[in-house]
Amino acid sequence: MRILGLYNYWIFIFLMMVGFYILISRRNLVKKILGLNIFQTSVFIFYISMGKITGGTPPILVEGSEEVIYSNPLPHVLILTAIVVGVSTTAVALALVVRIKEAYGTIEGDEISAMDNQIPF
Amino acid sequence: MINHLPILQVIVPLMAAPVAALVRKRGVAWFITVLATWASLAIAVLLLLDVRDGGTIRYALGGWAAPWGIEYRVDTVSAYVLVIVAGIGAIVTPYALLSVRREIGVKQAPLFYSALLLCLCGLLGITITGDVFNLFVFLEISSISAYALIAMGPDRRALHAAYKYLIMGSIGATFIVIGIGMMYMMTGTLNMADLARLLPSVGGRTVTVAFAFLAVGISLKLALFPLHQWLPDAYAYAPSTVTAFLASTATKVAFYVLLRVVFSVFGVVFAFETMSLHWALLPLAIVAVLFASLTAVYQGNVKRLLAYSSVAQIGYMILGVSLATVTGLTAGLLHLFNHAVIKGALFLAMGAVMYRVGSVRIEAMQGLAKRMPWTMAAFVAGGFSLIGVPLTVGFVSKWYLVLGAIENDMWLVAFFVLVGSLLAVAYIWKVAEAAYFKDYIGDLDVREAPLGLLVPMWALVVANFYFGVDANLTVGVARQAAELLLGVGP
């Protein structure tokens, strides 16, 4: 039961490994970015589920009910920042892929590495 | 005003960045950048003086008190790193004017300066903050701007190098966020001082895993062997100014983060006794020194050669940490400063060669000393310092490193440090031989680099010798910082 009760962490680990596997195994530059996104998203889920308390309400202060149990809002706010960071990383990565496509004519990592190795610099 | 110095340290380059991007003239953008970096240096020096007199400065952002709000903390360690980062920024930006004119398009130049300022802002922010999540945000600010800066390199391979750096860097940053999340889970705080207080009482497997994630994530950013693959390409193909700037600051700041997390947050007892971190770091550091130095000997591109040498120098710094003694840590911190001035000078010399010759291959440098005597002299002087010849800064840090190793009865480690230095002789000699003892075969119109490039380069070379002869200041600050990190002494 204990293992099933922690299912949110299993989802986190599963997503993390899926993303990481894509990152390592794929050679296509866009697919690598997708893997990176899944990898980062797993961390978002980790943070968000961490703040949840069983029976907790949204963290909104209602008059006359100071004794309410509420979920911790701080991890949610932190992860908003991390999402922004993730989006900007993806944007920069995609911009780089566009420029790589223009300069090399391909977005396959193997072919690009082969072209890189042809000319000594 | 004087009370707000910690926040001004970050705000000045942060605010100057959009201004530099918005003015469409590259000269004006450059001027704003120089002003901002020199202001940053002035602030950093004031902070260091303040800290040496009056102890740790604590600054609550927006007036929110420490564990809840973000706190900026300046102690000897961070003030020391701030001065190094801001100082390198202040020396590199005047150099940028001519180098950028040659290597980067008119349209991109203002954006280039903007990204450079953002990168500086991120690096300073990492150093000054006392909040682990804030540290992650600044880490990403500096990394994302660094990806863009590297991609602006003149060769198309710069794009691929920047992409590879982006993937590796993002993995590292994500590992760091996971580590931070686990620490928060166990303690409910993100403030470093608070974490240091609460973590020992919590313990357990989550803290162990958090430590592992943080150590791997930071090692990726640090380019510790074997996580260094992104570094040689990124440094070899980036614009000359960027290479000089990043090589002297980015990995140094990552090293600082490692020190902060290991010593200030987790503590010596947990890191070295419970987790035996030194048995992970020591072999990796030695392999880094030997393997990277050996690889450097076989490089044909001098910027790439110096990049591999950087990986080796990072090995020396980590070696100092893994000794976990005051002498060892002093050596690591000294090498942080010394390597910044050494590699700064060497990469600036290569930037001048790139400016005149248009290539940094060894073949292109044959007999170049006759054409560009001052530039090649700067390279050789920097090379001496890299090897560790007496009267240079490189000697001072290697001396302390060998001393630290012998104090711990690790004679073999001291031996490997000397082998690393011998390998440095080999790869520096390769370049010097080509430049001084071969006949010049290149274009006839190649002349000495202009003063705008020579002055910053020689400023760093002079620093190499000045701090090599009079090491009291640097050794004093480094020792004070090492004692602070280890929690011994005053």
C-alpha cells in the first residue's frame, strides 16, 4: 500500500526516465528537445504534487475560517518560475535548430557531426 | 545607497541589458556595457572591502525577512568571487569593441552586448544570493544567455556547439531543481542558512538523494570530467570575447556553487563523512587533470587546446576541494582567481590572432611572433603562468595544492599535479614553437593587433605576474574564505 500511496512520485520517475531516454537515444535535434521538455515537465509534477495535503483546500483565506488546512502554495509558485525557464530554454533551442537547419540543411545529429568532422578547424 | 549595494550588484547589469538591446547603434550599446561592467566592478570591490571590515552583509529583498523572503548574503567567499567575475567583465568589455566589430554583424551587435550583460547579471546573482531557488533562476539566466552568445560564433559549428551545451546545461539545471525540491520537501525552507540549520536534524534517504542530484547537476555545469563534453566545442567556436569571458567566469561560478552547496548547506560532516564525497571527487579530479591535459597536447585548434586545458584546471580546483583541509581549499579558491586571469589572458591573445589572421589553428600561427610580437609574448607569458613557473600566479596555486596534498600524506596526488604541469609545458610549447621558430608564411599585411585589444590582454598578463610576486592579498582572502567554509578559525 505504501508504494501505491506514493503513486505521484512513480509518475514523476516514469516521466523523468521517458524524457531522459528520449534525450539520450534520439539523434534528431527536435526530438531531443521534446525529450528535454518531458524531462522538465516531470519535475513540475514532482513540485506540484509535493505541496498537496490530503483534504487540503486551495490556499485562499476566507473570513472566519482561519483553521482550514490548505495546500502549500509555495511549490506551485516556484514551479511557475521553472515553467517560464523551461519555455525560454525551449524557445532558444528551437531557434538554434532553425539556424542549424539553415546552415547545415539537416537536423539529424549524426549527419551534422559527420559534416563537422570533415573540415579541420 | 550604500546599504543597497548587494541588490545594485545584480540590478545594474540587468537594467543595462535591455537598454543595450534597444539602442540600435553598436557603439552606444558597447559604451553602455562598459559603463555597467565598470559600475559592477566598483560595487563588487566596495562589497569586498565592507565584508573584510565588518563581516557578513545580509540584505532582505523587498524588506521581507530572511526565511520567507529572498536574502542576499555577502561573505568573504562570495565577495571574492564577485570581484573576480565583475573584474573579468570589466576587462573583457573594452576588448569587445574591436573584436565584436570583426566577428559579429552590425545588426546583432547590440543584442550581443545585451546577452553579455544578462550573462554577467546571472553570474553575479548566483554568487550573491542566499536562496537556493533564486540561485537556480540566476543559473538559468546566465546559461540561456550563454547559449545565445556561443551561437553567435563566426563558424556554423558554433550553432551545433551551442545546441549541445543547451541540452547538457538544461539536464544539469533540471537535476539541480530536483535536488532543491527534495531539500524543500524535507525542511520547508529555501534559505541556505536555514537549510544548513535544519538539514542535519532531518537526515534520511531523501536528503542523500537530494545531495546526489545536486552534486551531479553542478558537476555538469562545472564541466567536471567526465561531464565536460560540452565545453571544448562551445569554447572553440564561440566569439573570442565570449570565450574569454565564459572561460574565466562561468565554470568558476559553478565551482562556487559547489562550494556553497557542499560546505554551507550540507556541511563538511555530511558531505565528507556520511557521503564520502572526496572519494568521488579525488579520482575524477586526477583523471580530469591527466586526461584533459593529454588531449590538449593533440589539438590543432589553439582555442580548443586551451578549452581542454580548462577542463584540466577545473580538475586542480576540485582536487583542492576533495582534500577538505584549509590548505587544500585555499589552493582551490586561489586557483579560481588565478585560472580566471590566466585563461582570460590566453583567450584574449587568441582573440587578437583571430582578429588579424582569421584562424586560430597552429599552422596559421607559424612565425607569427615576428608579425605580432606583443600578442604572442602575452600568450607565452600566460602559458608560463598556466604551467606554474615561479613568479606567476599559476605557481602560487600549484604550490598550495602540492602543500595540501603533502599535508594529507598524499604523495601520489602531489606527483600527479606535477605531471599535469609537465603536460602543460608540452601543449604550450607546441604553440610557442610554431610562433617563434618557424618561418612566417601567411599574408604580408598581417600586423600587430591594435591597442584596443592589446591593453586588456596585457592588463591580465600584468595581473598574472603582480599577484604571482605579491600573493599576500589573494592568499589572505582565499585563506579567510576557506576557513569560513570549513567553519574553523575566526
